[in-house]
Amino acid sequence: MSNTIGQGDRPPYGIISILMIGAFIAFLNNTLLNIALPSIMLELEVGPSTVQWLTTGYMLVNGIMIPMTAFLIQKYSVRRLFLIAMLLFSLGTVLAGSATMFPVLLAGRMIQASGSAIMMPLLMNVMLVSFPVEKRGTAMGIFGLILMAAPAIGPTLSGYIVENYNWRMLFHFVAPIAIAVLLLGFFLLKDKKEKINLRFDFISLLLSSFGFGGLLFGFSSAGERGWDSPFVYVPILVGAGSLISFIVRQSKLDKPMLNFKVYKYPMFSLASAISMVVNMAMFSGMLMLPIYVQTIRGISPLDAGLMMLPGALVLAIMSPITGRLFDKFGGRILAITGLAIMVVTTFYFSQLSMETTYISLVVLHAVRMFGMSMVMMPVSTNGLNQLPARFYPHGTAMNNTLNMLSGAIGTALLITVMTTRQVTHETTLTQEAVAAAGGQVSEVTLASIQMSAMLEGINDAFFVATLIATVAFLLSFFIKRAKPMEDSEDEQEVILPQTKVVKLAEG
């Protein structure tokens, strides 16, 4: 195996393979837990708002850690970061699997999150510096195939394990694989890194943690608590203020923790905007469909998971195909086509009824995922392609952080639309029923009205998601094929996530 990872060298497939296995395990673990939440609530005697912290806490730790990865990738070697990430993930997995109290389980999940947060930006940076621009689409496509397999098999595997074993088996199943990957990395990863003189700025970490963490917590709480709750608007205000201070501070530092100068490159800025908007629209399917099929239609959790399986498989299978198409045609035509499909299918989801067939839902969801497969990877890769090499760690960290933040904002927005419109529809339908009956209506009628109102609320949320997706569709017409731009600063150090410190001369 090559001891270096540098542009112009043969891509280090061994290192990339180990990193991908680690990232796959982290992704798989995250998709396994959602179906187990009801079982955890029952055994550990906690309510929905408490158990939700297993998801919220995981996301908060990611939101705090990911902005730090730009600094970590520049300062430390791939080997050291990978081993630390897998060690944290393995320790968290073992701790969570042995938990008999909820605080211990939550601690295990948050330790897991601190490891997995390092994994994705690290892998993305290795991919960027290992492949030339003209081959990155294909490489990212293979990368997407492996990672998309996790959400494809996760819910079905989780449903089988929870149905036949204890929920702890989800962690016991992952732990030995994670430990094996850790040992594999320990013996096979041999890269070295020259000592880099980077000093950690604790104030930046503090501002970043309060900024991104506050926004994530506030928006994540909005769906459950409502926008008028101090648990929502106080974190959002604190987060916004801290984030502004963080950005100002980064602009004044010679070597910032997270460099916002990536936004002086127009294709990266456009890619960030489109990715955030698509993420907001994407959560409509992830949130609303399970509520519709299980609560309104009474479809079992296992059948609900199987309903979404073809779409996840389409996303995984299309990833390498999309990568090759991106290398050949660029991101513009793929993004326009994919977003057109997303807009149309999301609109059809806003027309759900009590008679919509199971097969229709499967096909519509699969087609929507087909459209999405043409958007996320091509758009983000095209944006990263325009950055000079020294900005790769900052670009990948920024993308991952903003994807999480936009997901939280999209969740809060769509849940708010669904709940507020549900109340409006319920009031209207109840008044109509009372007027038609000439007085009081039965409990059966009221229950039917509640279901109808929830259905209309879901349809309204999907319609808003359609409008959001339309914004991304319009933005996609401005995409141009990006090539790395020359750095405007003389003799800047290019600190790559590998063994070399390269000098880029102006021009």
C-alpha cells in the first residue's frame, strides 16, 4: 500500500476501502436505531420526548464536531484520525449495547456520534485528493453506492432484529464489526504526516458549538414544542448570534478553524444553496410517508419499511451510474433532470388519499429517489471541484454541517405546516359535520375527521415541499461545469489530509 495520498499518485484504494467500511458501519448504525425507539421507550420507561434525544443528541454532537474536522484533517494524519474515530465509535457502541439506564444509552450514542462525525469529512477529503477532477464523479458514485446501501438495508434489518431479539442486539451486531475495522486500520494504515504548525482556537470551538448546536437544537425542537416555546426561540437566537460571531472571528484569523472564503467560489456557493434546499424538501418523504402509511392507513412498520426499500435500492444502484454520467456530461443536466422528477413526484405526494394503493406509493417513492440520485452527489461534487486544494477540508466540513442544519430546518418547517394545517382542517371539517348533523356528532365521526384532517395536513406539507424543490430546480439552471480555480494568494500552503505539504505558486 502506498504510504502517501497525493494528487498525481495512483489512488490509494486500500486506504479508501478501509475508510469506506468504517463509514458504512457508522451509517448503518444510524439507520438501525429509529425502528427500535418504541422498544427502548417501553423497556427503559421513558417518553417520546426523552427517547428522541437519541436522535437529537447524536445530531447535536455531529453539529459540534463536523466544523472542527477541517482543522483536524489539516493537522493530523488519516491514520490517526481514522483510529480515533473508530475507537470512539466502538466504545460508544459497546457502552450503548450494555446500557440498563437511559442516560448510559444516550452517553453511548453521543460517543458514537463523536466518532462518526470525523469519518465522513475525512473520507470525502481523501477521495478529493486521490482522484483528478475528470474521474471524481465515478469515484464518488462508487462511494455513494456503498454508503447508500446502509439506509437501504438498515430499516429492514432493524425490523427483523427488533422483532426477533432485544433492541440491544442492534449494538451487539455492530460492535464486533466496528472493532474488527479498528484493528484492520491499525495494522494496514501506514501514512505519515509532516508536523503542521496549527494552533487550536478554543474561542472558535466555543462559538461554533453554540452557533451550530443552538440552531440544530432549536429547529429540532420546533416540531414538538412549537415556535413560541423558549426551548425553541432561545437556542435559535443564541445560535444565530454565536454563528455570526464565529464567522466574523474566522475572517480575522490567519488560519481559521472553518474558512468561509470557500463562498467566494460561485459554483461552491450555488451547490451549497441547492443542497440545502433539496435537503429541506427531501425530509418531507422521510417524515410524512411513515406517518401516512402507519397512522392513517394502518400499514405495519415492517411493510412500511419494505415500501421504502425499492427507493433506497434505486438510490444506491444509480449512484455509480450517476457518477459516470457526471464525468461525461457535468452536473447541470443531471441536476435539472433530477430536480424536475423530484418536483413532479413531490407534487403527486401532495395528492394522497385514503384510497392511494400500496403499489402506487412504492413506485412514486422509487421514482422520487431516482430523481434525487441525480442531484445530491453531482451538485456537491461540482461545487467542490471549483475549490483550490487547500480549501477541501473546509468545503467538505461546510457541506456536511449545512446539510445537517438544513435537514433540521426542513423538519421543523414541514412538521409545523402539517400540524397547523391539520388543526385548521379539523376545525373546518368538524363545523361542517356539526352543521350537517344538526347538532352533536358521534365519536366515530370525530375520529374519522381527525384522520382526514391529518391527511390534509400531510398533503399541505408535501405541497410546501414541492415549492421548496421548485426553488432548487430553478437554481440548477445556473450550474456550470467547475474546474479548480487558481488560488489568488501567493505561496499558500496546501495542507492536505495526507503526507504532503505542497506549495502552490500564483498562476
